[in-house]
Amino acid sequence: VVDARIPISSKIIDIDDITKNKPRILIMTKYDMCDQKQTDLIAEFYKSKGIDVLTVDLIKNINVSKIIEKTNVIANKLNEERKKKGMKPRNIRALVVGAPNVGKSTLINRLVGKKKAITGDKPGVTKQLGWIRVGSNIELLDSPGILWPKLENQEYAYNMAAFSSIKEEILDIQELAIFILKKLDKLYPEFLNERY
């Protein structure tokens, strides 16, 4: 799971190496709050690399049901392979993984249809792993946000701090404010002019 407002900065750096050939869906949450044209370009880039991508609006529940549809397609394919080997089909067990505060727990709550996972507008709300059943054949493992040990790319670090994926206290607050204002001035000067 990545934040659609910062889909490159919030993607776990080595997740592709870790997951190797496991089936996965890259879910971009907070699509209702992003620059959709830019996010769509990034989604197309990931799709061109063979990654299944879905953009979702968790407020209006847009595309949330598509996650279950895609998961069932993956499950059916895996269970067909199991049948060929003489094994019984089984439920899908999936890990929901991402950086802090990208919307993992909110996503799970939308998939379940009720509040099962604790959510909050700050990093570090989910403290431990927890299995949550979605429908009759999907179990999701909610996980705490994962950060790599060192954010070597300063721009990624500032992006993540600006969107509360890492604690703002880690960076100098004045430098963070200047970074945000410069980024807005470069990408969306009309919004700055309108606001100030």
C-alpha cells in the first residue's frame, strides 16, 4: 500500500526484492487527495513493469471492491495450480504492508465493511500484526508501518514527513516548512497564490 499523493516516496524501497514472485497488488490509497494526472502516470509506469495497480478512494469507497475482485482472480489461479498437484483449494492469506500512515488499516476496515483495525492520522497507530477476515475466503494480515533503516533520499524523507508518514520531529520543522512551500511553489503555484 502506498499513499497516492507520494506514491514513489512512500513505496517500500526493496519490497519487490522481498516479495520476489509472490502475487501482489499495489494499492494507492488517498486517491481523492492527490494530483490524479500525476498519480495515473506513476500507476501506468508500475503497470508497465508488470505490477497490478489499483487507485482507491477510501472516503467514497471507489475501487475498494476491485481489490477483492483482483484478489479472487489471484486466488482462483493459485487454487487451480493446487488442484493440478492434487491439493485442496485454500483461502487467500495476504499481508497488507506499507510505510506508516499510508492507509493500510483504513483500507482493511473498508474491505471488511466495519471498523476492525485501529486507525489514526499519525504514524505508528498499528502496533502489532493482526489477522482480519474479509468475506469467506480472504484473510488479511494488518501490519505496522515499515520504514527502512535510513532514508538516504532526502526528498523522499521530506515528502514522507510532509504527509505524516514519518514523525515530523525527526526533521527540522522550519526546514520541512520551507521544503513544502518550495515544492508547492514549483508544482502548484496557483494554489499558493490563491491561499496566501
